[in-house]
Amino acid sequence: MKKNSLLLISDRGAEGSLLLLDIATSISDMVIWVASEPPDVISSILNSSGVEDRVSVLSFVQSSNYRHVNVNNLSEVGILISKLSEGMEDFTVLMSAIPELLLIHGLEKTYIFLVNVIGKTTSQNRKFFGSLIQGAQSERDEIMISRLFSIILRYQRSLEGANWKRYLILETPIETVDYDVVEVIMDGKHITIPQDVKNAIINEFQNLSD
């Protein structure tokens, strides 16, 4: 059975969102990004990815560049996702703001909200990507939110000598990939997953009708 949702648990920083956006735009024509990052960080990620025309942003931070959504109002978040998706045949919802939702609304309300929005998105054969920040929520919250997703990945950085090394850990087995840890390369503002691993992840999300 093909997968329809992915959760990335990453170290703090913008690299996790950059990685998720790369995978999402490789799977779908359009991405609806519910973001809590500062607007200048969002712009930097979109510019470095070269996909500005394929991403609609709902920002928790008010700015002149992106449509603002009230973090205190979960219903508004769901309604605006639905409005933005009208007319889109193929899209992925990317929600990097789950840690903020947990902080403000707690586990129960956030869990119920995600159940509804993930269910509505994936029932139409679209995809839902989410991210958590390592250490930003309790282990209990991380475990419970993780149970909503069909694929779990973890992105970690470690300082080895004078250089950062970056790794993608496949917590959910991926077909055709027989190892669990993959080194990821960061070149300037670009992040590169080994092509065979990226292709295998993309293949997990091919349409259920294939």
C-alpha cells in the first residue's frame, strides 16, 4: 500500500523545512506550506529551492509577503488550507508549525486537529507532510503525533572536527533501501539527499491508483 503522510523530526534550524520542501515539490505540482518560520527565512528557503511559483504559504507571522493565519484559531487554519487547495488537482500540505500548535493548544487539541486535516487531505489522494523539532516537545507528544504518519524520518546534525555532518535516519523502512542512515550534503543553501534514497521515498508516495 502506498503512503500518504510523512513526518520529519529534525534538529532546530531551517534545514528540515528545506529538506521537506524538496521532497514535497518532487511529489506534487503544488505545496501548501503552513509555516511558523520568520518571513525572511521562508523567502530564503523558497528562493534557494527555486519553487516560489509552486508554493502557497500560510504564515503564523504577519508580513506583507505571505498570507497570515491566526495560530490561536485552529478552525481558521483548516479553513484556509481548504480554500487554498480549491482548484488544485495535485498538492501536498506541508506543516512545519506543529511544535507551535503543541505549545499553544496542547497535545489533545493539536492531535484532533491533525487527525482531521490529515484525513481530509489524504482522503482525496493528496499528501500531508509535517515536522517536529527535536526537543521542542515532550517525548510523549512526539510519540503520539508520530503515530498519525505513515513514514517517519529523522534529520540530525553532528559536529565532527571542524565540520557539520548531516544525516537522514529512516525510522520507517523504505522499500529498496536496505540501510537506515543516509548522509545528506548541504552545499550553500542547497540540501541534497542521495538520489537513490530520494527516488525510493518518492516512490512510496505514488498514487494509490498506480
